[in-house]
Amino acid sequence: MNAATETYPYVEQTIRELLAEAVLTEPGELDHLPAETSLFAPEIGLESLSGMRLLAAVHRRFGVDVAAEDLNLDALESIAALTGFVATRVAEPPSDGP
């Protein structure tokens, strides 16, 4: 099992919590939705302002700047896509770059 696989369940639950906060719904309200649910589906109701709140919360919680690292914002396709994007980056070892 790699670090991303071990991290995935925690990241998914946290993403769901941050998503609920961003769309101003009760915690746990989105827990029943399949991971493949589009973030812009009516069941979630993510819009531009709530999307910005979500991206800011992800950056604060995980240190991952989705907008800067995913220029096409494919990571916002679904709960699973965002979770995978974040889990992979959280599990990466720090770079020894400049």
C-alpha cells in the first residue's frame, strides 16, 4: 500500500466536510453521495463563490493549491477527482528543489 492509498479515506472525508462548509450545508449532509458525484451536480450545488471557498479551504487544510497546480481544474470534476488530486499531493515527499 502506498502513502496516497493510506491517506485517501482521510482526505475524502475531509473533502466532504470542506465541501459541506463551502456550500453552506450541514456537516455529514453530503456523506451519502457516491464519490463519482460531480461537484457541480444539483445534489451538491457548487457554484463559483462556493468553489472559491472550497479551493481556499483545501489550500488551508492540505497546503495544496488546486487552482495553481491544475490549470484546467479537472480536479473539480467530482468528489473522487478532487480527493485523488489532493491525496496524491499530500502523500508526495517534499521536493529538494531550490
